[in-house]
Amino acid sequence: MTDPRAAKDAARARARARRDSLGDDRMRAFAADALRDRFLEELVSPGLVPDGPIAGYWPLGSELDVRPVLLHLKAGGRSVALPVSGPRGRALTFRDWDPAQPLAAGRYGIHEPGPDRPEVVPAVLLVPMLAFDRNGHRLGYGAGYYDRTLDALRAIRPALAVGVAFAAQEMDAVPRGAHDERLDWILTERETLRFAQ
């Protein structure tokens, strides 16, 4: 019998190596711009994105950069936020992101808005990942931050979870556990996948 935790750890190592090997800076910038355009054309323009703040993330390592999406939304008057990582095992909190303000170095060295920025409850989350499958499942980093966050937000009101990844991060089937939250959408630089909840 396969140990689910061991299967996830092995999948994470393979997925991270694959993502780290993807292209150069020009390809990554192209993918970030393509993702922005796809999000705006296929989710925002048709009115599929609910009102309320949109939370993204500051890219870490080889993650797909969602800042072009956030900057475009902010310039259009939309409230955007970045996560603040608290203790392991807890849901994320989010603070309003003002690109003109300096960021603080948070847990794991990730850039995040400082404590002077107001906390917000996002209606939409742009979710990073190591891998995804065509059933709406994502492979995260193992700390469970986004699964706990989505569970907590969805207990209050609907929260749209949009996974973002390079197309090459797809795998046949993501190993998952009982507490893993499913995504509503997955966007890559090449396509849009929507999942019924």
C-alpha cells in the first residue's frame, strides 16, 4: 500500500524540478502577460469574477508571476491583496496591497504588505501550485495554508479559487488527501479550465 504522504512528497519533488527547469526570463514574462490577458478576457470581462478584493501572491522562486494581473486590476480601481503567512497549520490572512508602498519580509522570506496595511477578506484567490490535474486538484507545498484558507473562506461565503500555473505543470493525477480543497478554475498561459463545484 502506498503511503499518501510519501506519494505527495515524491510528486512535489518531481513537480518542483519540472517547474524550475521551465524556460528563461523572457518566456516567464510572456507567460505572466498571457495569464493576465486570459484572466481579464475569460473571467473578468464576462462577469464571472465576484465583487470584492482579489488576492494574489508575491512569486517565490519559479512560481508563475501574477503581479501583471494584480497591477492591471489595481489600476482599474479594484482592491487587491497579498497573503500574510502566519504559523504553520493556520489559514492565511490577507492585507491590501499598494504597489507604491514598501513590502515587508514575511515568513519564508516572502514579500508581504506590512502590518500598517488593512486586512481584507478576498472574494477571489489566485492560488500558486507545484502541479495540477484536469479534475481541479492542485499540488501545493505541503503546509496546507491554501486548503485551510479556502475551507475557512468558503464557510463564510463563496470564494472563487483560481489556480495559476504554467501549462507544463500539469500531471495526470495529483495525489490528494481528504482535506485538499478543489479549485474552481485553473489558468495557464495556454488554456482555461473550469470545474463545477
